Amino acid sequence: MVEKVQQLGQFTLEIFEKLGRSTFFLWHTLTGMMEVLARPRLIIAQLHSVGVRTVLIIIVSGLFIGMVLGLQGYTTLSDFGAEQSLGVMVAASLVRELGPVVTGLLFAGRAGSALTAEIGLMKATEQLSGMEMMAVDPVRRIITPRFLAGFISMPLLAALFSMVGVLGGHLVGVGLLGVDDGAYWSQMQAKIDFNEDILNGIIKSVVFGFIATWIALFEGYDAIPTSEGVSRATTNTVVISSLAILGVDFILTALMFGDI
Amino acid sequence: MIFDGISMEIERGKVTAIMGPSGTGKTTLLKLIGGQLYPQKGIVTIDGQVVHQLNHKGLYKLRKRLGLLFQSGALLTDMTVFENVAFPLREHTELSESMIRSLVLMKLQAVGLRGARDLMPNELSGGMARRVALARAIALDPMMIMYDEPFTGQDPISMGVLVQLIRLLNDALGLTSIIVSHDVQETCAIADYIYLVSGGKVVGRGTPDELRHSDSEWVQQFMNGFADGPVPFHYSARDYADDLVATE
């Protein structure tokens, strides 16, 4: 019994320690921002590997999710004779929820895990240590540009996801199920509000980008420098970021749309 | 505790070796010198500056004048050999591209790898990787270079090349070199002075010649690689015969 309590205490202490380390890490990353902004080439290279390489999976997933939304939405709406509102339903679901959340989850799986593995391996092969000895701060040279790249890419990827999703919904709804083309777009235009829907979606995607990139980079930087340590860190990145995104999404949704 | 009451002096312009069995903290010693680890007690002084009393900025300024050659080479795997050697120059100087090119080629020429400039680190052999790392370490013309086990895992030819390079660069560039190693032959061939470290203490010191003729049994065992001596062959255990007849 005493042992169990000890273990619980140990576990809690470790979590708080990790939170503390990750906060210091974030601070160190953010204070290097100005230096890195003066060297845009570092950020551009990372935008390519974090953002551009994630585009394909985002487009494909967005298309399919949009198509599924079109199908499901049509089935439900037609029961009420409201199938002409399909465009609103598809767009609202995507812009408010699915766009930011699913993009966040895919981003954590595709870009986050790659970042963690890359940084973890750099640590394991003494590249970070070597940089330190060359008087180059590895956090500013390696971490900060990646952080900025993740932070910038996420909202753009989420926007792309929503856009492709709306087209996917159109493909199924208008193309296959016979919803009126004009109704699909005009109802969407009339009902989707910029501040209420789009802006809130953008805020969500920015927050998710921040969280997912931070977790991925910290897990890599904090990894135990062995193959087992890097593998565990990569798993942690995907699990923790996904849970964090879903949890934070609930809070944000409650604040934005819940009238609380 | 890793070190206990250890005291060493590294003379300017000389090649000093720190030798000892594996696991005695030789690499830790280099990390203490480079300021990557902090001592609980005692001080490390380089060129009049106490390393662990420097702030972040001061430490980084000092590190620009130090080179550390990691056992693995620690090359940046996403850059070519050329870019690796150019890395410290690009990070710390405002030199023009043509100037950087000339400097990098000169450093690569010094280690004999000018022709390998476009290769990626994963295309290099272990010995070549270490030579590239050496070229990178001398890119900013440091005052001191530290080598962490430079000879481990090298074939005889690469080993010979490295031995020669370390001595040559030290004398030609007026460096101060510290070699951490347990390869007796190679190290004795180039070191001016040797410290033997074991169990956290300095157990022998002197020029290679002095150590070879030392009357300390421990020094003799280490220098000649005897299997048994003050460092016993057997890990401490209870009596052999008792152990065999004992039932668990």
C-alpha cells in the first residue's frame, strides 16, 4: 500500500518536473525568435519539411471527410426535407470543428512525429551537443525555426483541409445526390459568418499548431538519447498531442460556441 | 563520485594526453572543460577564465576558441561535408561566400579530404568522418582542441593518418591539444605529457618515456596491457570453490 502511494507521488512529481522543463524550453525557444526571424532561410527550409510535405495527406483526408459529410448530411437532412442546406452543414462542420481538429491530429502524426524523431536522433548522435561546443545554441538554431514553421503551417493546412472538404461535399452532394448547385453555395454564403465561424476556426488551428509543435519539439529535445528513448518520445508526441488537441478543443468550443 | 581531488595542468602548445581504463570518466573531464557539465567542487580554468563562473554569453565566447572532437564525429547529417565545415564560419562570422569557400577548402585540404567536399556524412567511413570533424573543429582557428577517443575503432591506416594529423595540426597551427584515449601505442607516439587516471584519481603522470619506466605496478599493467595485476582479472566475487558447491 505504502509502495503504491510512493509510486503515485513519484509519478506526479515526474509530471510536474516535465511540465517545468517544457515551460523553460518554450521560453528559451521563444526568446530566440528575433534572431531567427532575421534569418528567413532557416524558417523556409523548415516550412518545406513541416508544412509542404504534409499537404498531400491533408488534401486526401480533407477530400474524403468532405465526401462523407456530404453523404451523411444528405441522408439526415433529407428526412426533414432540408437537403438544400447541405452546403451550410458541410462548411460549418469543417470550419468550426473538423478542419482544425483533424488537421491537428494529422499534423501531430505526420509532422510532429517526424520532428521528434529528427531532434531525438540529433541528440542521440551528439549533434546537439556538438553544436553547443561550437558555441551555437541548438535551441535557437534547430528548435526555434521548426517551432515557427509549425506555428505558421498549421492554420494554413487547416484552411486547406476545410476548403478541400467543402469541395468534397459538393462533389457528393451536388454531383451524385442532386442537391442544387446554387443552393449549396448560396446557403453557405448566407449562413457562415466570418467572425463566428471562420475566425474561431482559425484561432483553434493556431492554438493546435502551437500545442502540437511544442510537444513534438520538447519530446525530441528531452528524449533519452538511445533508440528506445527516441521511439518512446515519438509515441509520446503522437499520444500527448492528440489528447491535448482534443481536450483543448472542448474547452475552446465551450468558450466560443457554448454561451458560457 | 567520478573525480576526487584531481589536479592537472595542460601546457600551452603541447599535446597532453589523459589516459585510463574505460569508464573512468575521461569524457566527463572533457565536458567539464567545455562547460557542458558543472563540477560540484573545484574549478576548471582556461586562459585565466574559470569556466563554470562564466555566464551564457561568456561561455559561448570561450567555446568559439575551443574545439571538441566527439568520438562519433557529431557531423550534422543533413549537410554535405563542405557545409559541415562551413557551419561554424556561417554561424559566427560575416565572411563572404567566396571567402568561406576558400577557408573551407583550406581546412579540408589540411585533413586530405578536399575531394570529398560534396559527400554526405553517411557516405563517409568512420575515419573520414573524424577527419571532417577535425576540419570543422579548426575552422575558426581555435586555441585548443580536445579529442575524445580519436583512435577507437579505426583501421591501422586511418589510425596512422589521425596520429599524424593531430601532431601536425598542433605544431603548425600553434594549438594546445588534449587527447583522451586508452590506446597506449598511438597516444605515446604523439603526446608530450600523459596523465593516467583511474578511480577518480591521477595514478601516474609524466612523459611517455617516464611512464614506460615507471616503477608503479598499476602504470606498468596499463602501459603493457597485462591481464592481471593491481587491476584484477576477476570481478570481485566470493570464493570460486565455495560458489561452485553452493546450492541456491
